[in-house]
Amino acid sequence: MAKGYLCLKTGEVFEGDWIGEKKEVTGEVVFNTSMTGFEELLADPSHKGQILTFTYPLIGNGGIYNKNQQIHAEAVIAGELCASPSHYQTDKTLEEMLQLSSVPALVNIDIRLLVKTIRKHGTVSGKITGQPSDVAEETPNSMTFVQDVTVKKNETYGNGSYHVVLIDYGYTQAILETLLDHNLRVTIVPFNTSFDAIKMLSPDGILISNGPGNPMEMTSVLPMIQAVSQTYPVLGIGLGHELVASAFGAKLKKMRPGHRGGNYPVKDLQTGKVYMTAQNHGYEVLEESLNKEEIKVLYRNVNDRSVEGLEHVRLPVKTVQFHPEARPGPRDTAYIFNEFYQQLEAKGDIYVKV
């Protein structure tokens, strides 16, 4: 295997073996601590613009069994890659998936040192290259990432009695599957769909999806999000949580180094219960910036006390920073979709116009 290098903008260089597509790419270097679900993480559009590092030592043991999966990360970093996966549904190896998706990867890298370096800097750009002297460039504006991963036209699934419009900033397949499991009709629309166009679809509720990039660079969509939040029951997940909070005047900040993994404890402030959650984000809502007369905090991270969920005090609007639909991952908070369904049922009774 050819040698490749991960050159960080902060000056550190990591050497590894280059597999997959032989092309140079730049992105924010992030790490995920999950022990399972490498295929789902690779296919998560939230990783667009990022170089995804797996901290679990051996990746690809089960191979790839979804023929339609596409890798959205710009590149992949792993300690060791399994060349001979063992699973009865295996369709291809991870290396074959990398080649089909035209994504480069570096393996046999010192992952522990790389993660310590990312933690030290908090946020760091990197470049996959064949030259150890190369320097990482700046990453594009986040709207470019969202434009790359959003649907290009409306798509409709299911035939349930209630209709949900999923505003797509880079939704996970598990979100769609969970909505369909609740017998809902789902129309997925591009992120830049206008409020008037959404009204024409006559939805019973709105789900604002997760997605890639910096939410503070997405101010152009906030008027639309505020409009739908004042008109329909809304559930925001991941990036959707951050955008809804911003639409109601909250401030955000970049985290050091973010939450990415499958075992983050989150406390429900109403019941006192603690749930394990899957997370994949690098920004947080600043609690002190919330208008407490409009928005209340529902969930808080047990480890760092960051805001993990919000609810409007009058409108049927709820958001969560974590992924209640995680597959695979903890299903502790799957009830959030049940509550959303109940809001759709009660829409005529509970909605208060402002």
C-alpha cells in the first residue's frame, strides 16, 4: 500500500497507509467513539465536509451489506481495517465501498495520538495527501455541504393518515424509517423550500433534520424555520435543534471537540431520568441566550451540562440535540417520536396561534 499523510493545519503530520480513492481532500478532522455502526456513520450526511476518525481499533469486521450506501465523509481514518469481513449479509468490504464512493482513507495511523491532538486543539482542519509537507486549506461555507446532501426535489413515502414534511438538511435514513414505522406519510423537501411551498403540501407537522456544517452560517433559512414553527407542530433533531433555537433568537458556539459517539448520558429535567443517547454534533446552544419566556430547556448533558433539548412554552415545538432514531445505538429516547405523533393527533386542540 502507498503511504499517505494527514497534515493538520496546526502543523502535526500523521503517516498511514493510503487506501480507497487516491485523491487529496481537506476537511474538519473529527473522531467518533462508537463501538458499532461504522456503516451508518459513514453514510450519515452530517459528516459531509469532515474527515471521520474511528477510535474503535478494528473497523469493517461485518463488511457492508447495504448496496445503496454512500459515504458522505470526505475521508476516513482508522487504526486497522478488516480486509476479510465475516457476516452472512456482507455484500462488499469497507475498502470496496470506499473505492465505489471515491473516498480516500488512511489506516494504520496512531489513532490515540491523533485523538489527543484533536482534543488539544478543539477544532482542526486536515488534509489527506501524498506529501507530508502539504498544508490544509480552509473548508467551504457550510451551505455548500447542505446543498450537496439535500434532496433535489420533493420525495414522498408512506400513506398514513397524518402527513409530515421532513425539511432535509442531510437526514439519516433511520429518521425516515422511524416516521414510516409510525404509519405516517412523509414528504422530504429540499432545505431551501419556501414556507409558502411547504404550506401548499398541507402538512400536519414538520421535522427539521440533522445535517452537516456550521449552523451559524445558515442564517438565510431562519425566517422559514420560524414561520413553520409558528404554524405547525415541529420536531428538530441535531442541526434542526440548533436552527430552531437560532430562529427564536438563541446563540450558538463551537464545542471542544464536540459530541460524537453512542453513549452520551442526557438528563430529562422534567422527570429526572437519565437516558443514554447517540450524538453527532460540534455546536451547542448557549443556555444564557435563550428567551426563557418562550423557550425552556428539556434535556441537559450529564457530563458537561450542555443543552440537549428545548421546548416552546406555548407552541408544539420540541427539539433534541441527540438522535432518538439511532440505528444502531441506544433506543432510550425513541419515545420522542411517539410524543411527536401525539402532537399530530392533537394538532387542532393544542395549537395556539401567535
